[in-house]
Amino acid sequence: MLQQSGFLPQHQFHVLINLPGQQLNVTLLPHHQGHFKVIEHGEVLGEVELTPENTCVRRSGKLTKGFVKQLEQHIKTYYREFKSLFA
């Protein structure tokens, strides 16, 4: 995977998204400005942004509301439990 300016591959993490009839194992590649690239099997599905209120909003891609809501919960949980990694 090529590193793009601002993205932090050393801080990527993986989450499981449950959708009706399928489960997706996606990689979240954080950017230092608070947004995340969403990748599944090397394909970029889109980008989401975490607002200062800890709400996830879609920046690009065809991510459904339910998908983004699950991402929001995973991102909040990840940074709450592992915040010392990024201090």
C-alpha cells in the first residue's frame, strides 16, 4: 500500500462491520487531521471524518449511514482503549 501524504500507516487498525447478510473486515488508516481512509482488501471504500464532538461523518465514497455509525463506534472505542499509544 502506498503511503499518501498525511496518512499514518503505522497507526492503522482493523474493525469488523456487520451489515445485513455480510460481514466486512475493513482497515482504517488514520490521517493526522482527524479523518480516516476506509479500506477493504486493498480497495478504498471511502473516507470518514471524526468531528470534535466525536461524531463520524462521511467525506467521500458510498458508505451507508449504518456503516458510518458502526465506524464511529469502533473509532471511539479504539481511541478510548488505546489512547496511550498515540500520546
